[in-house]
Amino acid sequence: MKKLENKVVVITGGNSGIGLSTAVLFAQQGAKVAITGRNQSSIDSAVKTIGHGAIGIVSDVSDLKNIDKAYKEIHSKLGKADVLIVNAGIFLAAPLVDFTEELFDQVSDVNFKGAFFSVQKALPYLNDGASVVLTSTALNEKGLGIAAAYSASKAAVRSLARSFSAELVGRNIRVNILSPGPIDTPIFARGGRSKEEVDGSKNYFASTNPTKRLGTSEEIAEGFLYLASDASKYVVGSELVIDGGVKAL
């Protein structure tokens, strides 16, 4: 039997990378999938890739009106959600001395504020017993030069899962965190970085990983499937780390 048969799933940032791989896997497991993202063309492409009647909606999680509009549209088409994957995020890095207020606001508005209100505004559209999973990072407990704002925003998300779980346990809504290590996704190329910069970052993260490689988005999708399904129904307010050993070794 498929693990998400007839479950309604919403995935923010589901139009590329980890989010897209997760959407593809969930659809294969019987879910009715809705994805959001900020770019219409990538949404259209992702919906074709996912198949199985998936729908896609352009929505920027840093804009609360966008979040409201997206949830209302998804609800009108698919009904209440059984699974919410809060995956939309950005990675912007720069030395501390060069990090501007604009960069800080971009990171915090998407990764922290966006995650907070993506859950809050979903509450009227979630079934009791739903599973909510927020994407954090293996860097949420590590110090990494040039990534202070990013790491801090994802540590905040880790904290949110605990507080949200305590508040929503009465509805039997489970809130958990998935923390990937370095994964080979398009996030490395965002922010107008050159190919040389992208390759340098990938090589650096691969070299510092005990496995000496980057993870794949498909490997992370399997972790999301576990947390979304009844296989993890006794997992509440917890963190699943899939990082090739970065945090432990």
C-alpha cells in the first residue's frame, strides 16, 4: 500500500531541489500534491515533472498576503491538508564585515518569518492529526564563517518546531524538523553566483563531509516521507538529521 494514499500535501518551495524531489516521491506514494514557489516558469515545469494531478501556485512566503491566498486556493481545489512541508528557504552568504541589512532581511524574511507564518496561516486548513515538517539544516548547531544569518535563521526554525508541537499537540498535529547536510541542489547557484563560486562551494562542502560527497535531494525526500507518514506517528517535536555525518563525526 502507498504510504500517502489520498493524503493532501502542501510543499512550500516545491518547485526545485529538495522540495521538488519530495513532491515527486509523495505523488508516487499516492498523495494529492500542491506546491508553491516564487517563479511561474519553474512552478509550471515542476508540476509537469511531478504529474499525478499536482497543482502549483506562485507564492512568496515572505509576503503574508501571498501565504493566505495560496492556502485558500489550495483548499478550494484539494480540501484540507494532511501534510505540510515548510521547505521554502534561501542561502545567502558573505563575510560578517560585508553582510548588509538587506541581505539579513532577505534571509530572515524567508527562512524565519516565512516558516513561522507558513505554519500559523495553515492552521485553519490542516486536518487534526496532520504532520508538519520544517526544513532546517545540519548547520543549526555549528558555527560556519560567512553563513551566520542563514545558520541562525535555521536554528530559529528548529526552536519553532518545539514550540509549535507543544501548542498543537491537542489537535494531534505533529511538528518535526528535517535537517539536511550539504545537498547538491540549485540553492548553491542562487544570488547570481558564478559557476566557479558554485563549484568551489560544492567542493568545499563535499571535502568537509565524512562521506566526501554531497547528498542528493532524493535521499532527503525519503526522510520527509518518513516524517509525513504514519511510520513516524510517535515522533513529535523532534529533529531528523540526514547529513552524511557532518554533525556527529
